[in-house]
Amino acid sequence: MQYSSIGDLSQSLQLRRYNAELSAELTRLSEEVTTGVTSDVGKTVGGDYRPLAGIESSLKAVETHQKIANEAAQFSSGMQSRLEHVQTQAEDISASLLSDAYTADPDTADIVARSARDAFHSTVSSLNGRDANGASYFAGTASDSDALASADVMLDELKLAVAGETTAAGVAAVVSDWFNAPGGGFETMGYLGSDDPPSDFRLSPDQTAGVEVTAADPAIRTVLEGLALAALVAEDIPAGDNAAQREMLDASRDLLLTGSDQVVTLRADVGYFEGAVADAETRNEAEKNALELARLEIIGVDSYEAAAQLEAVQTQLETLYSVTARLSQLTLADYLR
Amino acid sequence: MSISSALSNAVSGLTAASRAAEAVSSNTANAMTDGYGRREVELAARSGGAGGGVRVLGEQRMVEQGLISDRRVSQAAGAEAEVEVAFLSAHEDSIGTPGEPGSLTDRIDRVDSALLELSSQPDSQARQEETLNALNALTDQINTLSDEVQTARQDADATIDKNVDQLNASLEQVVDLNLQIQRNTISNLPTAALMDERQRVIDGIADLVPIKELPRDNGAVALVTTGGAVLVDGTAAELSFEPTPTIVPEMSLEGGTLGTVMLNGRPQNMETGGLAGGSLAGQFAVRDDLAVEAQAELDSLARDLVARFDDPAVDASLTAGDPGLFTDRGAAFDPADEVGLSARLTVNSAVDPDQGGALWRLRDGVGATAPGASGDNAQILAFHDALNDPAVPQSDAITGTQRSIAGLAAELASSVSTRHQNALSEQSYSNARTDSLLDLERAGGVDTDQELQKLLLIEQAYAANAQVIQAVDEMLKELMAI
């Protein structure tokens, strides 16, 4: 099509259109330079959000897993320190019982027995500990209840149970039954928690681990049994019979030696869990970094490049302005005056 | 006598110059008017009679009809794409981009995190509340998305009603203008202004339906759509439409509960029929195609959510047939009722203390009658697994492959976004074409430089003719002085 003239409107509207396009481009680039992230995500990913959504979900999940791993570490560390206390109590009392000084002197026996009774109280109160959120460490899934009845309550029950016994063997048998028999005193009113161990922690998307330790564990029962036997001696049971009481202290010493070894094994289990938690934390951290890099790869914008483009568009816009100004002066009407 | 014919020639020259000046003035006055056809005066030598002199044949309206037709067709396609893009863009915005707080995928992630945190402290009231809040936030958003889709359908329906009225009015106007132009042409009166007006009205129609203009006698035109429907040929066709003010997901065109445009009493297929291709067809595409597809995808997502949690293998406290964590407005889900599920999706009231439920059911199972061990997270971990396990969705509106719920939501967002990008590229192609055709059209418009140049000539011609008249006048006076 050959025109002998070009209409005014076409030029002016074209210039207006270029102006609008360049201004929009300028806005977009300014936003990208400032945020470092593309301004139109849909266009950048070409309409496929699945990889980006996967990364965002995983990032959020990893952060939560880190929180959980942290909480698991605190929980297991609390358990560990209390088990350490139990072990120390058992070892201390068994050490003083090993020295044999009490065999000759009933007063020394009394002192040891009373310190064993204190150790029993201290062990029970330690096992009844709760974490920062009020959840019980050793009550299994019944996290809102105490793990054990109070030391006094248990000792009173034991005193009732051994009331008729006169020999050391008899008392020891009753106490052993009380602690270890299924459905015995310990299981009915001594241990207040649940039969299920504490719930597992989901440390990472594919790893769920837990600590299978409650106060009803045989290791703890053995230690408690040993301390309880010696505590009963402090209560002068069987009454007046020093020889029997000495036998009971011997039995207590043997139980405590076995028990403290068993508690060490228990602590090793908790330690193994703590190791798994630490591993999970490291893995999660690495995962998080990798995910953040991947995310930037999809929607990130090289700020140097964006700044360079911004410069270029600015220059283009300025050129357009001067062209518009010049063209508007090119009109015949000005020259016909 | 030759002196009197000289006079008459000069007078005709003056008239021609005045007519030309009138055209120039009209052009310069309308230099900024879009859609104005540049006037040019056609002159021819007078023949017959004494001979000599100039005759004004008429005022020509310089428009390139071919360009205008092409531009109108492209304009219609652009208008249709614009309507579809508007819907898809709004829908994609509501769904949000992954990572954006409040987006659909983000809310699902929030539920995932809340359940995970709860698993670490199952007895924590704060974490139970956060889990309930996260669940409610998710269902609220799915409800809102569904409501927005239906509102878009209602808006489309209302716009169709308005457009049909507008179309009818415009067609009547075209018939009217046709009549006036025919009359003026026969009486040799100027028709340019009327044609400008008619072009403007037809441009308005071209947005709604793609139009072809066919010439008829005496300057009248007939209007036919590119699909073959005759809108104006002598008389205007009659369009009618039955609006539906309230639209719910179950309503559809195929089901007979929604209306379509009737042309002279015959129902039109807006996808492939005579009226297809413009923004009117675009509104129908939104109402009957895009929005229905969007609704189906949302319903499929909702159904998958419900199915993951009402399975007794996941929630041990339920029996088969009981409503699970997600319900269809309180009741269990019935596969026959999938349409519109996303609008009715709610969290089971059994876990909401504000509705007579209890938060410990998030830990112990939706159907639990009494609280279980406070530190037991087995059910919570089961819920978390249910959320994340890849499963084939029961209805395949989104996809038929195994996905976790987050993956399914990402697929939904992707499919909407892909449709949006496609519609955008259609739109930008049409717009680019329309723009370039418009540029060519306007290039043939008024150029003030050229008009001023013509004015110079006209001034000269007028002055020359006036001089001739003066000279003839002198000659006659000489004659009279004898």
C-alpha cells in the first residue's frame, strides 16, 4: 500500500504504545533488581509449578523437622541426665555397701541404710521429672502423669507387704515379687505411666525414631528394688534382727551392682538415639541449604544482569522521549506563520 | 457569450475551492478522531453546455475497507482471548504461587507442619489449636476458590445478558444508519459523517462477534459473522438470552439449566456456531468451559483430601462410612456428589471445640469417644503419612498419576497456570496483529501537513479565481462604458 501521506494519529499512538511498553519493562526490572527474584513466577516456570512447589514444601518440612529434632535432642538429653543420676545413686550406695564396714557395726549399717533410703527418694523424684512443656520423661505415652508413685507411698506399700516376714530371704522374695511380678505391686500402683514407650519423633521425612525407655524398665526396677531393700533396713525390718538386716544389705548391694550395669546399657540406648538425632540435624541442615539453592535457581534473577538491563531500558526510554519531542516539532503549521 | 461563460467558470472554481476548504477544515478538526475517514473532494471538468469550469463530483471518504475488515476479525479474536485471560489470571492469583504465604500449596504445607509439630508434643494444647487452625485455613481457601469460580460464571452470564442487549441495540442502529445513508446517497447529499458513525457502531459490534461487512446498494451494508450468521441484511436479526442470576456448580448448559443465545429464535452453539469467535463467545467459554474445568479440578482435590482421611486404615477410630477429618458439610462423602464438593468441604466438627467437639480427637482419632494417652502420637503420624503418601486420585480431573496431596495441589496450580500462559500468548498474538493493522489503518488517516499543503493550493486557486472574476468584471464595465 502506497500512501502519499502518513496520518498523524498513527505516529502519536505508536509512540504512546512504545512509551507504555518501556515503562512496564522499567517497573518489572526495578522490582527484580530489588528483590533478586523474578516478578512473574508463572511466566518464568512456563506454567509448571511442580518443581517449585516441591521445593517449597520440602523447605517448610525440613524447617519443621529441624524443630522436631531439636525437641527430640532436648527430651533425650533430659532423660540421659536423669538416668545418669539414677546410675550414680546406685553406684554410690553399692560402693558404700561394698566396703563391708557395716557387717560388724549395726550403727554403720543404719547410716548406710538411711542413705539408701534417701537415695531411693532422690531416684524416684528424678524419674518423676518432667520436661519444659510439662511432659513426663519416663511415663511412656501417658505424658501427663507422673512416672512413679511417690517414694513414701511405695515404701509404705512395701512395709505392708513384708509385714509378716521374719527372714531376710522372705523379705527379699516379697520385695522382688512386688517389683517384678506381672500384675505385682509396682505394676499396679508403683508405676503410674503407660505400657507404651514414649512416642517416636519424625526426625526427617523418611526417618522416625524413638527412645523405648520408661520407668517400668527392668534396669530401673532392679535399682529401685535394691534401694528399697536397703531403705527397709532403715525402717528396722525385720524388727531387731541385725543379722537378717545385714543379709538384706548384702542382697541390696548385689541388686544395685547388677542394676547400675543395666542402667548403663539403658543409657547407651538413649545415647544411640541422641546420635541418630544429631545425624538427622546435620542431614536436615544440608538438605535445607541444597533446597534453598535449588529454589534460587528456578526463580532467582542475577542482580548484575537485571541492573544492566535496567540501565539499558532507562536509556531507551530517554531516547524515546527526545524522539517524541523532536517529532512533535516537525509540523508544517509552524512554518506557515 | 464567452465572457459570461468565463464568469460562470470562475464561479464554479470558487465553489470548488470552498468545498475543498470545507473538506480540509473538517479533516484538520478531526485530526485526533479515531475512526474518522479522511475526506477528499473529487473534482472533474464540467462537460456539456458552454464547456469549461469545474464540477464537484462529491466528497470521498478515504478508508481502506480491506484493512478494516482484517482488523475487525483480529479484534474479535483478541477480545475473546482477553475475556479468557481475565478469568484464568484471577483464578491463578487466587490459587497463588508456591512459596507465597496464603497460597493453596502453602496452606497444605502449613497443615503438614502443624501435624508434624503436634507429633512431637501430642499433648500440647497450642499445637492442637494450630493444627485445627491450619485445617480450617485450608478448607476455607478451597471453599473460597470454589465460590470465586461460580461467581465468575455468574458474572459471565450477566455480561452475556448485557452484551446481547448491546448487540441488539447496535444492530438496530446499523439498520437505521443504513436507511439514512441510502436516502442521502439517492438524493446526492453528503453521507461521510453517517458512514463514520456506522463504522464506529460496527467496530463496537466487532468486539463481541467477528464481523464481515458486505456492500449493498446505495451505500448500505449487510453484516455477516465469519461463522455465517446473518446479523443485518435489510433488517436486523433478533438476539435473545435467558440470564440465570444464581449459578451453582451443578448447573450446566448441557443439563439445560443455563441458557444460550437465540438468533431469531434458534439456539446458537457458541463454540463452533455462527456467533463464535468474539468476546461473547469468550464469556460462554468462561461460563461453560473454563470455569467448569476449574470447578472439577477443585472438586477432585477436595475429594482426594476427604478420601485420605475417612479411611479406617488411616483413622483407626472410624468405621467404614463414617465422615473422617474432612467432611462434606458434616456428612460422609458420597461419590455421586462430587460436583461442588469443594464448596462444601469442612473440617469435622468433632475436632472443633467451638462446635461441640474436642481438640484431643486430632491426636486420638476423629471417632474417638474418650481421650487416649496424652503422649501417644501414632494417630497423628498416621494423619501425617496420609497427607504425604502418593496415591492415585479417585477422580482424574487433575491427573491420573500417584501424588501426595501437596503434589496434587501443585499439579492443579500448574494446570491453571499453563492454561493462563497459553491464553496470554493467544491474546498477545491477536493484540500484536490488531495493533499492526490499526497502525496501517491510521496511516491512511488525516495528516495535518498534507492538509495544510492542500490549503496553500486552495488559497492560491481561490485567489486566482477571484482575480478572474475581477478581470471579467472590468471587461464588462469596459463594455458598458461604450
